[in-house]
Amino acid sequence: MGNSDQEKVCRICGKSLIKRFHSGKYGKPPYYCSFKCNAIGERHKLLIVFFIFLILAIIFAIISYQQSTPIVILIILSIFIYSIPLIFLFNSLYGYIANNKRNARDEFQYHSVNKRPYQLKRSIITSYYPFNERDGEYRCTICKLKLNFSDECYQCSFCKSYFHNMNYGYNSNSDDMLILFKENMGNCTTKHGVVAKLAEEIAIPLYKKLGIYKLTEEITEGANEILEKYNIPFIPMVHCFLEYEKNRFDLTEGNNNGKKTSIEEFIHEEKVIPFISRKDEYLLFRKVLDEKIMLMPEIKSIEKRTLLKAREEGIKLLKENIK
């Protein structure tokens, strides 16, 4: 049984009020609701038809000229014949212009307040990518790759691994929101900052969290030398990650980040803004140091200054261990 009228929707805008004049022959797709949608959807074909008619018109003009056709008749026929390809050219250009405006509108709506509802997936790397439906095809909002089904917009193979696969490295200015893309690398601060900021813009409950952990030889090779030098059980260090519905995600896990394994336990975790300043991050660390770390039984006999010096050497060690 053929498609019902309710199933016939415009290929471009999705409206159900289609018009046979602008759609395919014999009630077959593609369906369009207006001249504008038809021009957008058929702009490539219209351009090809324009060139075909233009070639035919040129051939006619040459033949007419060779047969010494009266100039008045030749002008009238030329106007009539050349008007046909010009009509197709106009429709094609109108379609290209309207399509570009439509794409620009899609990009604007992507960052606007009224977002299209979409499904959230467990994979946070792709959960903040809503889909755009263009020319009857699903495409990833970020990389514009064509996808087979709408659900695959949350499984885009390129975007899914984009941030995770980006080279690990310490950026020259972690306060610059675009430094990740300018230098094509990032650490836990910038990688998680960018993703958390994108999630914030489109109202996804995905947050950046700051954690204080115990750096030991199990996590980083060479840590024992610092522990023995200062006679301390661990080095208090800062690391950040993403959290969504109590699930933790680390975009630097598996990178050449100076660590032998992922960090599973934290002394303290706290939600922070995506691009927290270095000063505020350090103040938070000092607060945790005073209120939690210095009160631990294994730390009570150790001076705060000793832990701060060990922390400085720990940061230097992590940078040296990046391969």
C-alpha cells in the first residue's frame, strides 16, 4: 500500500502540507511544500538543466545565424530561447542562496536558548551533539559528516573520539577558551573545560569537577624519589574530570599524560565552572589542604610547606614524564 497523505512530508522543512506541483511525478517522492523548498532540494538538478538548455540555445543561435535568418526574428527567437535556461538558472541560484541562509539559521539555533529536544546517551563525548536534518539527510552538527540514522548523531565516530584523541600537552594559556583548538592539544584543564562549556551552553547536566588525589609511584613513575626526599606518604595533586549523573569521565585517560594509570580515588571532589582560573583553582587546593589533608593522621606531623614543595616537584615530574 502506498504512503498516506499523513506520511508525505516536505523533504526540506518537514511540513505535511505538500504540493503536487512542486513534488515528484505520480505522487512519488521527493515531496516539497513550496517553490522555496523545491529550489533548495533540486538546486543541483536545476543547474544541470540550465547548462543543457544553454548549450542547445547556443547551437540554435549558430544555426540561425548561418541560415541568414532576419535579424528581427533572430532577436525575438533568441530572447524566447535564452529565457528558458535563465529561468532554471534563477531557480538554482535561489535554491543555493536559500540553502545557505538555512544552514546559517541552523548554526544560530544550535547556540540559541530554544533547543530541539534530543536523546541523551551514556557516551558523554557525543551527548551534547544534537542533529541537523539537511536535505533529508542527518549530519553531525560539529563535523558535518553524513550519518545513516538520527540516532547515529550521538555515535559519530569522528566527534566521539575528537577530544579524547587530541594530543595531551600543557597549553600556553589555560584561560583562553579556544586555546585547545589553537594549539591542537590540551590537558585535563582545557579538554574538560571546553566540553563542560559546550554542555553548559545547550543545558546538558554535564559538569567539570576538580579533584584532589594522592600522587604515588603507582600513578606516576618517579614519585617515590619525591616521597622519600620529603618523607611523606603521598603528594597532594589536582586533577579535573567530567561528571554526568554521578558517572565520571576523563578525556585524558589513556593519553600520554605522565601517568601510568587512571585516578580512581580522590580526597576531595568539587564542582567548578568550566574555565576556573589558576588562582581560584589554587585557592581551592589550599582550602582542601587546610581543612582535610592537614588533619589526616599520616600527615599531622608534616609541615604544610613541605607538602607544597613536594607538590611543585610533582607537577614538574608529570611534565617530564609526558612522552
